Amino acid sequence: MDWPNFDIRAAANSAGIFKQNSKKSQGETNIPKDVLENLYGKDARECPRLNDGFIPVLSKSRPFDLIELEQLLQSVGWSQRPFQRVKRALSNSLLTVGLWKHDSRFPLLIGFARCTGDGVLEATIWDVAVSPIHQGSGLGKEIMKYILESLRDLGIERVTLFADPEVVDFYRSQGWTLEPKGHKCAFWYAN
Ligand SMILES: CC(C)(COP(=O)(O)OP(=O)(O)OC[C@H]1O[C@@H](n2cnc3c(N)ncnc32)[C@H](O)[C@@H]1OP(=O)(O)O)[C@@H](O)C(=O)NCCC(=O)NCCS
């Protein structure tokens, strides 16, 4: 495990990491505003339509079906966790983000991430996942942009995360820096 961290203020001024997608900035959307808000909440964001025609939507407030969430997390290779603990972890999180394949009746969960933190100064991102069949389409990056914008809105100044070695470059390419190993982080495990 490596421990990248992110200077959210510097990032705001660099490389357009907080830029909204071009469709949104041009005011072009596919889903009517009232439908978007009713289904996904006020802070929902439509992502650019993918090649196979569906519209991905990011939301901080649409509730999760725990079985659907666990299926998504297992699909990326993570082991199942007890539902009651997951439920409490979600409700204790600072932010939970769902990425949905839009459907006006049955949106499908295709991505997820959550953050813990004090809500003021520091936050840590966990459980970033995109369904394997939708990986490689820019959706992981959209989730990260949405999270960092949300954290910036809260005034949070430093964001950290754990990354497995095979995804370090995913974060590095988005402006994250790796802590020098053993210099600044410490870990304690219950078992
Ligand atoms: C890591 C993950 C969230 C990335 O999602 P994704 O939708 O496939 O990523 P994107 O398509 O947005 O990729 C964005 C960029 O990162 C690159 N990238 C994606 N996955 C990468 C990886 N594992 N290693 C290096 N670069 C990667 C892409 O090539 C793309 O580069 P580009 O902007 O130059 O085109 C996804 O692969 C996943 O869910 N993996 C399994 C769970 C996991 O390991 N999560 C991370 C926990 S620390």
C-alpha cells in the first residue's frame, strides 16, 4: 500500500482538475433537470454520454442498495463485508458517491467511492471502484473530480488515500503525489 496525498488548493489552480465537463459548462444536458434532481439529488452531475449511448450520472445523495453496492465492489475483486458494518461505515462517512448508469426507472450502480474525515480540514478517500465492463472510459477520473470538487466546497485542505501498487499511476496522472515511503505515514492493524 502506498499513501498518496493531494494538495487540494494547488490542484485547483493546475491542470484543470476541477473543470467541469464541457457539456455541462456549455449548458448542454441530456436529462431534464427535474428528472435529474428527483432521481439523483440536487448535487447530481451528468457525465458525458459514453460511446454505447448511456448517460453516467454522479450523485452524493441517491441512496444505495447494499446488495447492489457489494456486488459492484466484489466485481472489482474485493471481498464481501458484513452488511451491518458496511451500512454503518456509509452513514459515518463524510461523503459517499455513486456513479449511476442512467435509467429513468432503474438506475444501475456502476461506480462508487467514499470519504471519511473531519469535514473541515482533512479527508481520506476509500473504495474507489468502477464496474469492470465500464473501466477505461474516463469514469474513474470523473468520480475523482466530483469528489475533489465536493471536498473543496467543504473547505478541506488536504486529501489522502491508500492505493494498491497497480493503481498508483491512475492517481499520479491526476496530480496526486506519493508520500516518501516510511517518512510520514504510520499504520496500525487490529490483526
Ligand atoms: C482504478 C479505477 C477506479 C479506474 O477507473 P477507470 O474508469 O478505469 O479509469 P479512467 O478510465 O477514468 O482512467 C483515467 C486515466 O487513468 C488511467 N488508468 C486507469 N486505470 C489505471 C491503472 N490501473 N493504472 C494506471 N493508469 C490507469 C487511464 O488510462 C486514463 O488515462 P488517460 O487519462 O491518460 O486516458 C478502476 O480501474 C477500478 O475500479 N479498479 C479496481 C478497483 C481499484 O483498484 N480501485 C482503486 C482503489 S485504491
